[in-house]
Amino acid sequence: MPKKKQMDEKEFWKGYELTRQEIDIAIECFYTWLEINNSASANKEIFKALNKQSTFWNMNP
């Protein structure tokens, strides 16, 4: 079995920064979804407007 190359500090920080950015994006998406959901729950007009083109909100892999 070949020996794996040990990660150096530069590679570590590159991976760390990428992970941090991904987490920031996930947090932003979650709170955006939460605000949209809360707004639609509180206001029937917003709810109706969002449901006019409801397929827009479907997420496909």
C-alpha cells in the first residue's frame, strides 16, 4: 500500500478556508429560507405570490 503524503500547513489552511466558506453559505441559505417561510406564514399575499410559480422553489440535485 502506498504511503499517503502528509498534509502541509498551506494545504490545511486552504481546506479550512474552503470549509469555512461552505459553512457561511449554508448559514446564509438557512436564514434566507427561514425568513421567506416566516414572511409567507405571516402574510397570505406573500404566500400566494410564492405559490404562483412554486416549481421555481424546487431544488434539483
